[in-house]
Amino acid sequence: MARVLSGRALLAVLVVLPTLTAWNAAPVSAAGGSGPGMFDDEPVDRDVELARLGYRNGVRVVFSRDELSGDWGLRQDGEMGRNAPLAYDDKQSMLQTYLTITPRSVPVPRVLLSEPPAGTPTPPELAYRTIVASPVVADDLAAPTSSAMSTTAVRTCWDLYWDPYNWAELPGYPNPASVWHPAKTYYSSDFGGMKMYSYSYLANCGGDARHRIYYKSGGSYYKHHDYAVAYAHWQAVKKGSVHRYRKVHYDGNSGDTRNGKYVG
């Protein structure tokens, strides 16, 4: 049976949760210093977690909202050759995605109810769900299967995640590390200008891999995602809510897969 915690009782649990649960991606800023290409004065928005979900197949999912920008976030982490991202349908709202990938026994964060634009019909599934204060933590969940999920049971180094896509870089075959990808920044201004959402996928089949996502406000770019992805692991991220100029940056690396797009 899935284990679920929610509401005020979780506050103490969340303080120690990172030391109890093996997550395969960690914020670069949590490493106790600046990583490669990271500047101490680089603006960063605080990511407030709304829900943290763990699945039996090893996939970890986090729903969040930026403290300053108000942008919503959906992060999925997993292991190469073992699993694949659960949420695939980029046309779904964050709320609908949450309802799709969690069973009725898992509460819904109240804050997430305000994510769909005004006038959006209330999902009928909410009638069967308990609404609680954030954050929600649940583990030992069965991986769902539906048309809104990725149909690929196992992710390999040569799989792309977002399709259609604005950019796609694959590792070498059959040796992933045989292809070097230089550091690269993809700007939404190169793909139509301001966009509501950025979608980015990074798989590490080489050495170090770092995943950074930004939004622009008042003439400056602000970072609202900065994670080191472990070797032989992948990470898929959706960020956004309103039209903004956005960018995704990958550090130079051998043997990684970099794939993404801007929409809206």
C-alpha cells in the first residue's frame, strides 16, 4: 500500500526527508559551493515544493511553484535503462497531470487548484479527492498507465523525450561518450519569442551533467532550476505559467542527451 503524508504533520518530516530518500538529482546550490560555470551572484528564484512523489519503478516526481515568479514546475527524475518519465502529455495542466499520475488515496495540494487559468472547467476527478495544505509526500506508488503517460517502458541513452521539439542532441552510438556536446543555451527568442512553458530533458550517459532553466523579468534572466543529474540518470522538467522570455542552459559534456522545446 502506498504511504502518504500530508498537511502540517509533514513539515518536520520534510526537514529530514532528503537524508532518508535516495533522489538521483540534487540542486547544484546544495553542494556547498559554486559548481562549474556557476556564479554566486546569479539571481535565483526559490522553488517551493507542493508535492513529492516516489514510484515503485524508481521514478521521482516533484510539483512546485516559484516563490517570486509564480511559475509552476514539474520535475521527473529516473534511471537510464530502468524507467521513463510518467507524465508525457504537455497539453495537460499541472493539476490534471497530478490527478492522472496519482491514485485517489493521495491528497491534492490546495495551492495546485489555482494553477489552471480562470474559467477552466473543474476536473471531475476532484470530486473523489481530499484537498490538503502543501506539501504532500507519498511514496511506494504504482506507476500509472494511460494515454497521457510515456509509452516507453525503459529509457535509453538514445531516446528523445519531447517530440515535437525545438532542439535535440543525441550521444554517440554505440559509445555514448564518443560525442562531445559543447555548452549550449537555447533561448525562447530563437523559437518565436515569449512562451508560457519551457520543457527540457537531460540524460547523463557520460560524465557530469548540469541542468539549468531561466525566465526573464525586468531585463534580466533569473534561474529557477539548477540540478546536477547523476551518471546513468535522466531528468525531465516543465516550467512556466505566463508568457515570458525563457532559456535553457546545458554545460559541455560527453555522452549526454539534450532535448526540449518552448510552447504557448
